[in-house]
Amino acid sequence: MRLALLYAVAVLLALASVSAQAQQVYKWTDASGRVHYGAKKPDEATEALTLDIAPTSATPISATPTDPAAEVARIKALSEQMASERQAAEQARQAQAIRNLEQEKQQLQKDLLQLQLQQEQQRKDGSDNLIVGYPPPYSYPPSHPPYPPYPPAQSVPATLYALAGLS
């Protein structure tokens, strides 16, 4: 924004400083084919067209030279005005931010109150589904199978008893 304003002021100053006489501008093409414009005819250009520029009907911004002290005072007043506008905009932004924070705070307080009322109602109803105590123990299955059964014990034949002299 400021750059555009600065550019516009520069253009206006350039137009104001233009004299009211017709000016001659030369147009020529160099060896590489580029077109150039200039206030004086170049020596190396063989074909240079002379263009007459008619004076513009724009009147200068101020025909009389301005007082430097008045210009300084005007610029100072303008800068003070811009500073006050900037300060007012900043204050408005801060006020809006405070209003937004207050609204958010009120909404959070409302939500908290609603949650507290809901919890109180659940306590009164007894529907809080609160489990008191420990669950019953759980017996886990063994991690390995039990021992395989042993083959039945064979009875000792009677002949062995007789041989041993035990009977």
C-alpha cells in the first residue's frame, strides 16, 4: 500500500516537473534488435526516428514553490495523524480481543456448571455405576500338560518268590 502511494507521488512529481514545451525523443534499434529510446541521438545508430512528444494538459501540482517549513509542518501533522489512527486501531483490536476472551470464559463457565449439575444429578439417582471391591480371582490354566500316566505295575510271578525263598 505504501509502495503504491509512494509510486503515485513520484509519478505526480515527475509530471509536475515536466516543462510545457514539446520534447523530442529519439527511437533506434541496436545491432541485437533491441529498441531504445533516448533524449539525444546516438552516434552509432544509422536510423533513428525522431518522436515529438506533445505537452500534457496536466497542470503542475503547485505553481509556486512551497515553503520548506510549511512542508515540514504538513508532513509532521500527517505523521501524527497516522500515528493516532494506528493507535486507535490497536486499541480497537485489543478491545475486541478482550471481548472475545470474556465470551469464551463465560461459555467455559457455563459448560463447567452444566457438567457439575449433571454429576450431582447422577449421584442423587445412584446411577453412577461405581464398582466397589475387587473382582473374583481368576485361576489360569496350567502352562504345560500334566505328566503322562505310568504303565501299570506288573505283578511279580510266584515262581520268582519261590526261587527267592520268600513264600
